Amino acid sequence: MATSAPPIPTHSSVRGIKKVQPLHPDTGHSFLWHKLHSLSGLIPIGAFLIEHILSNIEALGGPAAYGHQVRLLNSLPQVRVLEWTFIFIPLAFHATYGLWIALRGRATVNVYPWAGNWGYLTQRITGLIAFAYIIQHVWRQRFSGVMLPEHPGAAFAKVQHELHNPWMLALYIVAMIATCWHFSYGIWLFAAKWGITPGNRARKRFGQLCAAFGTVLCILGLASIYAFVGNPKFANAPADAFAPPAITQPAPAPPPPNSTNPSQPGIVQ
Amino acid sequence: MPSTIHVEILRQSTPDDAARTERFAIPYRPNMNITSVLGEIALNPITADGAPTTPITYDSNCLEEICGSCAMLINGRARMACSTLVDTLQKEHPDKPIRLAPLSKFPVVRDLAVDRAVLFENLKVVKAWVPIDGTYDLGPGPRQFPQTQEARYPLSNCISCTICMEVCPQFNDQTNFVGAATIAQARLFNMDPAGSVLKQDRLRALAGDGGIQECGFAQNCVEACPKLLPLAESISITGRDAMLQQLKDLFTR
């Protein structure tokens, strides 16, 4: 028909924005992956974060107490299987899928500076901080240097040496705050998106609860960092808290004057 | 208040033209809205430099925030031209020109008019209607409890203005997120005693790619919605329903 309007192009090249496509009903598996991403953040990763921070609190008791905690965790049955199944694999999935989610969003706080919008952006920023931090943390503390599963007594010294670098200390503090924020806001998001707290009041109250929980978790985490660097009692911790004490030779006494045989002091021949 | 309002409008003649900015100086009257500003320009389409131009093209119909046509970016924010008052904008940014631009996430047709077909496609995909064929008299519909009516009424206020989609950080060409309006309408018709016959279809559709799972709960939709729809609540409840449907399908379908 001559009177019909030309079709609207699928994208406006001038403004560089492609048209948003309509919903694809019943196609793809992104629903499942999103739900797994959301769930994995709480169980097992969030549960592990709580366990990790509570274990680190043992460091307040010194190198031996911390070493005992590391030995206890490494004596769990099939600990390597548990470690990969409930920590590394879910964490790798949550991190990579989360990175993909973050890269597809368009932050708009410059135009719409609202609390929820800031929360959206902060969840992505804290996630990226945690992503970068955890890669170096797992590599440097778990897979390189002294192997802690075999030498649990060396745990305190290993962390203390790491935090001796002020840049590392700053990174640990920032990452602790970011991770606790990401986890506690993630619990709130989970409850909101899974329909556990649909009402405005329920979401607000649960938000306060999550904020309190995150604050407590963060304080515990920062206290454990303090245990490694701030307590003068445990400064310069032994390389291995469980190593048998080295045999110390008494210093040889100086030979008396007029001694002819320094190896037999006191006997004048 | 100044006697003249300065307006900067981002214009383009065709969908593929380069965008350009035109400036206008309009005599101020009390209680003007953006619609009346655009009306003044149409009466006397001459730019601030004195060059003759064409009236601004934009979608509008009711002029009282009920048809949903005139959503645009006003000082960078998605708002309705009819219910945004010049006095409010002058208080927001005193002595600055008012900037008008088309919504940024929809293809421009001309000037401030954009193609918002994606919302209507989405409403069709989730079957946002009550299925009655209309070939014969079906008699009265099933009764609704007043509580259901009261819960549904705010959702029925949606004017399809697409502001909730424009302000959403997740609504973009990467995620192809369905947007809050469609989810709220799916819930509205899921709650209808007759419309709930299609509930499973709607929930399955919303679990497809670009579905409800893409929501990042920034809640900009709630803040920006001119009709104050309970959008976050709708996404929360519909998200739960969609997941329960998927679980049920996993074991029974």
C-alpha cells in the first residue's frame, strides 16, 4: 500500500541505541540461572562467609588458637570434596554469572539518585571488589606459599605476613566491608525477589534487620583483621605455632684468664 | 518568576536523522505545564535565534495524565509532559533552560515521539486480558471479593506510559527485560477470577529470557511511576508465583 508508513528501523544508528526486544516466552534458561545465582549467594556462599568470619575470630586467641581452628576445619571428613563442592564451584559460578549480570546493567544514579538505585549500583560495585579480592585471596592464601591444610600452625604467621604490607591491609579492610555489604544486601534482595517480603513495610523492616546483621558481621570481620596486626602480644608470630620449640644452646662461657685449653675452661693444666 | 522561559529541545526529523538541539524563548504564564510550552511553540514555531522551524512532534492525547502518551525526558528525567509544571522545574533548576528530549530507550519516530511498541508486544505475550470470546452472552462474570477488587484497582491505573521501563537500569538492549508495567498487568489479570484461567501461561511467559528474573530491584519504577502503582510488590509476588510455577512444571509437566 502506498499509504502505509515505512517500517521503523530496529535501531536508531544516530543515538547508538538498539531497540529493546519483546519478551521471549518459554525460551532460554536464564530464569533458572538467575535463581541459582541468587540462591548460591546465600547457600552455600553466604553460609561459608559466616563460617569463615567466625573461624577468623579465633585469631583473637593467638597463633595456637587460630592454628587449632584451621586444623579442626581441615580434619572434616572429605574436606577437599566439601571445599570444592560447597565453596569453590558455587563461588566461581556466582562470581562469573554475577559479573555477567553486572555488565549488562545500566547504572542511572546520575539521573535518578534514589536509595534503591544506589543500592543497585552498590551491589554491583561491592560484587566487583569482592570478585577481584577473592581471586587474589584464594590464590595467595590457599594455593600458594605454605600449604595450610598440611601446616595449620603456620596459618597465623601467613596471614600476619600478608597484612604486614599496608596496601594489603587496606585491601583486606575494604574487601571485608564490601563483602559484608554485598552479602547482607543480597539477603534483602533475595527476600524481595523471591516474594518473601512483598509488602513495603516488610521490605523496610527486613532491610533494617539485614543492615544490623551486616554491621555485626563486618565488625567481627574487622576484629579478626585487628587480631593479626593490632595485638602487640602476638606480633612476630612464630612461623609455625605447632612446631616443636627449637633447642637453644647455652652461650659458651668465656674462658678464664690464663686458660691454656679454652675447651675445658676452669681446668688449668 | 521570569517573564520568559527558555527551552532546549532535542529534535530529529526522521528515525535515522541526526539529532539537533533547538532553543526557544516562550512568554511565561503562571501554572504552565510542558504541554502548554509545546503548544506555545506550535502557535509560533520560531527558534530563539529568530529562525522559522516546525512545531515539535510529540505524542499526546488526554493532557491530564490518564492516556500515558506524553512521557519524555524533562531535564533528563522521564516524566509526563502534561503533569510536569514549569514552576516546579524552575524551582528545581532556577535560571536554567528546560531541556526536553525523547525517551532514551525507545526508537525515535520524530522529535519527542518514540515507538513504544515493545510494551504492547510484551502485554500480548503475557496475555494481559480476560479471555472471553464475545460471540454469545456468557452471563455475569464470577464474583470478586471487595478485598481482591481493592488490591487490583491500583494496578488497573497503569497508563502504559513506559516511564517505569525508561528509568529501569535493567531495561536495555542487553537484557531485553520485560519491564515493571507488563509484570504488574500480568498480576492484575492473574488476580481476576475469570482472567486467572491464563495464570499459568502468564507465569511461564514471564520466566522466559528477558523475564521477571532480570529485575535488579533498584525500584526506580516505583519512584518514577506517575500513577503510583505498587510495582515492587507486584514484581515480588509475581516473581514468587513464576518460580513456583517453574518448580511445579519441573515435576509435573
